[in-house]
Amino acid sequence: MSHEFRTLLCKIGSGTHTGESLTRTEAKLALQLMLKQVATPAQIGAFLIAHRIRRPTGAEMAGMLDACDELGPYLKPLNNPKPVLVMGSPYDGRCRTLPLSPLVALVLAAAGQPVVLHGGERMPTKAGLPLVDMWRGLGVDWGRLSLDQVHLTLSQVGIGLVYLPTHFPQAQGLVPYREQIGKRPPLATLELIWSPYRGAAHVACGFVHPPTEAVIREAFALRAVEQFTTVKGLEGSCDLPRERTGILGLADSGISFRRLHLHPREYGLGGKEIPLTEQFSPEILTSLAGEPGELGDAVLWNGGFYLWRCGACADLASGLDRAREIWRSGQALTQLRRLQQIMNYL
């Protein structure tokens, strides 16, 4: 048993009246002890469920990000003045709607905007479709690559994915606890805001509940992160919806945090969300090959927003035009073929 960890566990697990939140330093230590498996399984499980019941604070999330800085994997900075867009989505995947971020990444990469994704395999408690499975359906297997090889794809094609089981096995070691406690632990919030990239990054964070966004903003403020985007997205991802108004938060250096409401119907892009089906690859490839349909509209709605948000276009309207051009001209398909070729080479 770790007596050091026991002290931290007692602090957050003492009940409504006597329990306390951890300081940033204590939260960093707690995650370090869990990642290194210094804490026992009983202690880790107790901590995760107690922390969920108590709810994490921004200071605790900042401390846990500090721990990831020391123990986690990082892609080296690119020789590129543009901040890399890091898209943070729930690791336990999607059950109702098709993930759009891999396709949006193809559009952004075709426009010269590099993108980093991260995640693992099917994960409790949701056990939905993870991003790596969607990529495999498109002929791209990130699980085969070393971290240096992921950096190579990022530098040559503009897309990289940090794969938890291979690149961050210490974090992968905490995954079974999700099944055992039966609930998402606060680590699920950490995954939305972690950036596995050492250079300048613009993190897009998905969320469902407004308190989560408040925790994200506090954590970033403590870590002096001045540029990020929050998205009340599909199933907690950073995919903008089309059936409802998009609710976003925009943070930029020297500018106060701003709330943005986007109405897709005002841009002719409202419609039904793309349902998740077992055979999604043919539909994607058909859309990429020149028959955009509803899927193409969903991708260009997201792609146009992120092109504007990342500074590649002057406004949302021109971002949508650029995304439409890339998707319909086959440039996104070309990016996919390039990615497949470099994967086969590696």
C-alpha cells in the first residue's frame, strides 16, 4: 500500500462535510502514483470513484495535466509556424453518430493545417466506436506505428494520432478501472484537454455538460493556455452538430473568452446527424469520391469552422467555401491516399 497515496485518497474521500479538493500539486502527485501503479488497485479504484462523486476542479485537472507533461508521450514540434490543432474527444467512442474528426482532419491537412488526434481501442463504459477503428476502415492503422513514425506522418501528411496502448501504456493501464467502477472517472475530462504535442497547439475540447467547460477553462487559465476552443459537440466530441445550434467557446490571447452560437441552417447546412452504421466505409469513400451528400455537408460544416478558427480563412463563410472546394475536388481523398501510402511504406 502507498501511504502517500492513502493521504490523498482520504482527503477527497472523506465525505460531503469533511472531504476536500486536492491542490494542483497534490493532483499531479496522485496521477503520477496511479500511472506508475505505485498506488494499489484498491486505492486507484477508490480514488477514481470518490473523485467522480466529488467532481474534479480546474486546479486538479491542471495538476493532472502537469503529470502527463512529465510521464506522457509527445510529438516533437514541426517546422511550421501554425499551431497544430489538437482535437480532444471522449476515448470511449461513439454509439449514435459517425465520428467526423478523421474526415475533418483530411480537409484541414489538405489546406495546410496540421491536426493531432489521440485515443485508444474500444473503452468502457460506453465502448463505442473509437477513432482508430474508423481510420482502420479507411485503410489507416495507427496502432502499427511508433511515436517517431506518427511524427513523420504529421510532418509529411499533416495528420497524426497518438495511440494510447502503444504510446502511453501507463495511461492504458488505468483503462480496466473504468469497467470495474462502472462509471467514467474524471480522467475522461483530462482526455478532452490533453495535448500530446510539444509545440504550439490549439486544443479543441468537446463537452456535454456546462460544468465540464467551466473546469476546462479554469485548468487552462492555471496553465496559462490562452488559445483554445470548447465545443458542445456530438456525444461530447468536438464535432459540431447540424440538427441544433452549435454552442462554442472561443479563447484567444489578449481577448476575453467569447461565446459563439452557430446556426447551420443559416448557412444552408442544417440537417440530420450522420448515424453510425456497421458499414460506414463505403459511404465515406463514395462521398470522398465526388458524391458529397449529407456526409459531405456535415464534414464541410465542421471543416469550414475549423479552417476559420485556425486562421486559415478570414471568416466562416470563406472557410466553408474552402472546405467545400477541398471535399468536392477530391483533395481530401488525395490526403487519405497519401496517408495510406506512407502507412504501407512504414
